[in-house]
Amino acid sequence: MAGTTVQRDADRAAVYAAEDQWTAAIDRGGPIDFFGSRLQLPVQTRFGSLEAVERYVEHLATMHPGVPSVTVRHRKGKARAHYSAGVIAIPMTAPWACRESVLLHEFAHHLNALSKEPAHGAQFRAALVALVERAQAPESALLLRRCYESKGLVVPAHVD
Ligand SMILES: [Zn+2]
């Protein structure tokens, strides 16, 4: 709509599709062929309890000392993880949700909380790629960037 100041989250479906590919690859981990060179992917961590999730998010927070604190809580149902106003809500009864990729995604929302861009826009993607590089592995970040680009999504250079 012309003149609107609210930006629609137009990239969300493509972001989810790209991250589904990335997540499947780091569920397995190990070597992959990447444009003719061999990348060694890490196996992503799975968490068995809310305490383990909290410890991991605290670990992410200590890597970002200037960022306001974030808390984690259990969310009912199995459908979605969610971030809002400094709280990450994870449906702990859903095995797909208790994975490192999901926490990295939600923590990137926290890092990007003051952005005026759509929730899954270019700044969010740049923040998540930089977070994955720092917290998990550069090989995993390379793959995530490639998955975004294969869906036609731009990933600008990240500025802290
Ligand atoms: Zn999201």
C-alpha cells in the first residue's frame, strides 16, 4: 500500500525455506561439496531441557556484552518458537524447536530488536549469518548465506 510506514515481513517464507535447508544440513553435519571445495559442517546441538537452553542463550549473551539481557521461557504447543521484547519462547515439547539453529534465529531477532526493518529482512539475515559464524562455525555461516542467496535473498555485510 502506498504511503504506509509499516513494513510487511515479505521475506519471511523465503527465509524459513532457506533456513530449513541449512538446518537439515547441520542436523547431519560432516563434509559437503560446496562449489567444488569441501566444507566440514558442525553437527548442531540439540537441547534436552529448558536449563540447557538457558545456558546456551547465556553463552550467546556473553559474546555480545553491549546487548540487553534476554530470557528464555517454555511456550505451549508445538507450532512455533517466538521472540518478543527480550524473551525467547521455545516449545520445549517439540523436538524441532530444541535445536541450536532455532535459538540462533531467535537470538538474532534479539540482536536486531531495534531495527526498523521487517522482522526477517536483510539486516536480520546479516545478523544471523554473523552470529552463526561467531557462535557456531564459519562453514555453517557460509552455507546459511548460500541458502539465503539460492532463494533470491540479499545478505548485506554485517556491521556490529
Ligand atoms: Zn523469526
